[in-house]
Amino acid sequence: MLFKEKHIKKIVRGEKTMTRRTHKRTLKVGRVYGLRSRYFDKSKHLIKITRKFRQRVGDITPEDIRKEGYETLDDFKRAWVEINGRWDPDELVWVYEFEKAFT
């Protein structure tokens, strides 16, 4: 899975356990995925998907904001726009919860 380097660091520290994705291809619950910041990089860390569901991006809760690795909705929105280019609270996304995996 691709993440920005700052998000990989949050995952490794246990500060990020959830991600929202706009892609049509879904990830599988129970599967382990490698974390990469660039497409062809080798994965150094692994996560296991523990839950997935669909949600409007604007329906994120304060608890989910913390699971995403942010303190406030404004912080999350800024990161969302940086990654996705715009904030549309009605956009339907896939939400994935995960835990660090060890091999």
C-alpha cells in the first residue's frame, strides 16, 4: 500500500490505524500488505487489514480522526486535500482499519 512517508512513520509509531481510500480496487480483510512511499520501493513494514467499510468522507468521527493520525478535523482535511486534491464531504470512500503485522 502506498502512503506518504510521514504517514508510514505514524503507522510505525502506532499513531495511525485507519486510512480512507478513493480507489475502486478494494483491499481484503485479513490480508497483510507492505507499506511503501513509492510504487517500486521495497516494503519495510507490514499491516494487516482488520476491517473495511464504505462511508462518506465527511462522516468521519472525532475518534476516526485520531485513528487517521490527526488531532482535529481541520488537520485531517488539510492532509486529505494534499493527497486527493479536494475536499468533498459527500465523496464515498473505502475506510480500512489495520494493525501492524509482523513476519
